[in-house]
Amino acid sequence: MSPLSRVLLVGLLFTTMGVVRPARAEQEVPKELQGIAIDGTLGAKVPLDLSFVDQSGKQVQLRDYFVGGRPVILALAYYSCPMLCTLVLNGLVEGMRPLPFSPGKEYQVVTLSIDPRDQPHLALAKRAVYLQSLKRELGDVGRDWPFLSGSEQDIAKVAAAVGFHFRWDEEGKQWAHAAGIFVLTPDGRLSQILYGITFPERDLRLALVEASLGGIGSPLDKLLLWCFHYDPKERRYSLAAIALVRVGGVLTMMVLGSFLIAAWRRDRRARVNG
């Protein structure tokens, strides 16, 4: 394992365990990782008119995958990554397998390489591994989960839009980057950032329902979304305190309504019998 790989692993463990505190982050994070973070602003617009090349060598635009009113999961990685990208993509596949939604139908997945040197043949090989691992039927195999590559300038524009900070480490000969995925609305706005290397099915499902703006999901999904919010510190959707107040208020109104209806019926029966 290279020195940078060890540093990345230590940084990932620190972040996962909550060791890195915001107030002292720059002092505690190894210098190789300082400035490497994900700090996107929800609602930020991703430029969809940028051109990339897919795994078959075809020239495409990012907007080609924002069709049919579907939310989009965006993963930024690179195809020769020795460790972290693989962990992120593995976690994404694990979360996608049990989803009640299908890629290419209810939602879209896009992987974009952060390495401008990556070529379509690398993308094709990497994609084949994950399609086989996914074990889910895809509609349009070429479109439903593309692995893209592109120019340094266009990659940087997408990364900047979602707040993904990375840089080349010359000593380790690899890219230093953080771990996470991005869930985008059908019109290309950042709806949610899921941090880390594991993405439980419930979190993916709720993030997609939220990003779809009501376009997908069962009534139960939408009720859960009303009660849960994504906590970046816990790295999962958690029951919101305000939701407890809301639920308590609804239950109180239901109980009060039931009491008033029962009282009205008793009073009506008394008048009729009297």
C-alpha cells in the first residue's frame, strides 16, 4: 500500500469514527488530505451542457442522462483508483441491489472519472465489473449506468458544482479525494450528498424520493421522508425532532377529532331517544 493510500485510509477511518472535529480539522487531518473534502451546497446547479465520452467512445452531453423526470445518482471516481473509489462504488452497488426502483426506469446512475487521462477502454472494463455485481436488469444497458471520461476543465466544473474537492498527489501518483455520492434532481440540481462508503437501501431510497420532487416513491416513502432527514454527521436518514412534534400534533388532532365525533354522536342519540 502506498503512503498516500495509507493516509487516505487513516483519513477515512477518522472521518467515519467522528475523530475529526470541524474546529480542529486542519490540525488533525494529515497534510496530504487538507483541503480534500465534500462541501457542496444543496440546490446548486450542475452544468448539463458539458461534453464527455462514454465507455463505448461515444461523445455525449451530461444532459443526455437527465431525461424522463428521473433523479440521478452521480459518483465521482477514477478507474485506476487503488482503494477508495472501489469502496464507494461497492457501497453504492450494495445499496442499489435491494432498491424497489430500477436504474433507467425510476432513476439514473452516472459515474464520471476525475482523471482526465482515463480512456473509454478503462471505463468499459470498470463498468462491466459493476454491472455484473449489481445483478439487476437494466433497460438501456448503454445509457442506464454510463462510465464517463472527459477533459480536465469539464471535470472540474462538475466537481466544483457539487463541492467535490480533489487533487493529484505527485509523490503517490494518485488522486486524493473524499468519499461520497451525489443525488441530483431531474433538472440537475444537487438534492442530497450521501457521505462515506456505505449507502444503506433506506438512505438511497429516501434520497431518490426527495430528489424526484414527488415523481417516484410510494405514499409510505413520502411519509417517511416527511419524518426523516439526512444527518451528515450520522451519515444516515434519522428521525427529525420536528417530525416528532408534527406527528404528535397530528395524533393529538386525531384523538381530539375522535372524541368530538363520539361526543356529537352521543348527544345526537340522546336527543333522538329523548
